Amino acid sequence: MIAAPPSIAPDPIFHLIGLYKADTRADKADLGVGAYRSNEGKPWILPCVKAASERIQADPSYNHEYLAISGLDEYTKSASKVIFGQDSALLKSNRVSSFQTVSGTGANHLGAAFLSKFNSSKTIWVSDPTWGNHFKVFETANLQIKVYPYWDPATRGLNWEALKDTLQNQTSPGDIILLHACAHNPTGVDPTHQQWEELSEIISAKQLYPFFDAAYQGFASGDLDHDAFAIRYFAERHAEFLVCQSFAKNFGLYGERTGALHIVSKTSVVARAVDTQLSALQRAEISSPPAYGAKIVAAILADPELYQQWRNDLITMSARIKEMRTTLKSHLESLKTPGTWDHLVDQIGMFAYTGLTPGQCQRLVNEFSIYLSSNGRVSMAGFNDSNVKSIAKAIDTVVRETK
């Protein structure tokens, strides 16, 4: 018999979603959920996904059989080329172990479980702030979490000098460092290319193990190659690192849980040994990953017409989000809302870190039915032409009246 476990607070994002759904006010707005919405505020099935799904369903050989432990082979091979590049030297040298996972969360956990077992250090450094679930995932894998500075509230940008100082003076050889490949969650603030290059040098000098979380490739800028810059740069200069890849955002496959883990090893021989260890870990946790989303992605990446349609869909989503950033900033400036709002357009990706205080956020929820995280993070996909002006007015009100 075990003692009754203590109750813990609900996950803040899913709790927020529940509050939004229970709210009966007609003018409510959901700025918390990390999912793309159309300008009508509706979930959007990408045209390429719809076409691929129809082909799969019409195929007389379609079935619901188990996948291999490592996943759908054509999916993992195609996914690795998306993240590392079609002509990647890493892939040609067979130094990458690629496993299908339960979206990006599963990739983070499988990667953390592997490193907890085999990496020389059990310490992982994460940015302050980072995606809230990183803490739960890494704690579950028995990694010790430390934080490095990232967000500078004074500039509402990257705390670059403090970040460098921490990595250079507080880390130890073998420590793991979590890096957001693009569209940093929750801040939307990314290093410049030059800063990525400097980070690579520091990480090499300190002998740290890079752990990339890539949840927004193509969704951030609309350009798959641009958003993969950091990973491909590190691929040329680091013998060992891993990448957690998600297709939830950039394919709109949120509920299909479609992701991948790629572990780069020093040699192909080591990579094959890594394959066996990942197989053992995966078998113990999920046995075999879900098939449908993987089949959709594989079909799109294998077909030139569908692949081009996907690239067009990425531009559609990213362009709408950029437009909402510009429009929100324009409305706030027209209202002469106190403070500067340039950071809204300087940031990139689905999320914006507004700089609003917890008290201001709570007023937006309670009085205006505008649901956002208490740290001021908003999903720009929740804005549309029908609500952006009224949300700006509500923000103006709470900024003027609440600390």
C-alpha cells in the first residue's frame, strides 16, 4: 500500500485552456494555446495535410498495423533531411540515430532519458525562461536542472552578456545545454547568426553537450533553411549533440503527436550502438509510436507537389502571425499605450513575450475574457482582424491602471 500522494497544481497552460472553454462571454479570446488559428479564429488543416490524408485513406493497402520501435522508416529518414539538410554530411556518414517520437515532448523525454543514462554529466542548463514543460520532462528523467540568463526585461530582448558569462564561468565539462533552435518559447527572442556562432565556440571550449529543441522550423520565418541555421552550423562543428524535432506546429498535426529525436554520434559505429539503446528505452515507454501523423508527413515530404504546397502553407501561417504583430503594435502606438512595443515585431514565431505583469494579465483574464499566461506570453495566432483592436484597448487599460 502507498500513502495518498499530495495534490499538486494543474498544468498552467491546460488549466488556462479549461478556463477559456468554460467562459460563456461571447467576446472571449484565447491567447494561451500554442496552436495556429486562421483569421476567423478557427483551427486550420493545412491544404497539403488534407491532400495527403485523402490519398492515404484512399490507398487500398492502408492499415493500422504497428510501426517498428524506431518508427516509420521513410518518415524518420525524411525528417532528418528536413532538419539537417538534403545534402547533410552527417547523414551521409551515418552518424545520426533517428527515432520517431510522441511529438516534441516525447523527443525531449527520450533524449533526456538517454543522456541521464549515458552522459558524463547529469546537469542540464535551460534558459530563463523556457517552455514550462521542460522542467517536468527533465526532472522525470532524473536530470539536475540549472538555468542560464536569457530574457532581459529592461530591453525586452536577449540578455546576451549575462548568458555568455554564465556559460563561460558556471558550467562544467559534460554539462548539457538546452537550446531553442528558433522561435524561442516563450520569448520569441532568438540569437543572431553571429551570436549562434559565438555560442558554438563557447560550448566547444567548455565541452558542453548541445540539446536542441526544434519545434518551429519553417513556422517561425516561413523558411525551413533559415530556421535550421543553428542546428546546421553546429552540425559542422560539434561531434556530438541531439535534436528534438516536432511537426505539431509546422504541419498543424497537434493531436497526431508527430515528432522525432536525432542523436549525432562521433562515429557510425557509436551511432548503431545508440540505436540499440534508444530501442530499449522506446520499447519500455511506448513500444511503437503512432502511425497516422507519420504517414501524412512522409507522404508530403516524398511528393514534390505536396512538399511545395507545404512550403507555401508555412509562408501563409508565418505571414499572418507577422501581420498580427505589426497590427497589434500599431494599435498600441495609436492609443499611446505607455512603454515601447517594438519588441512585438522584433520577436519571432508563434509567441510574444509582452512584458505585461502578472497583475495586468489577471485583469485581462477576469475583466476582458482575454486568456494569456501569467508571465505575459501570448500566442500571436490567437489574434485576428476581428479581435486585435479590442485586445489592444484592453491592454492599454491594464497597462495604465495596473502595476
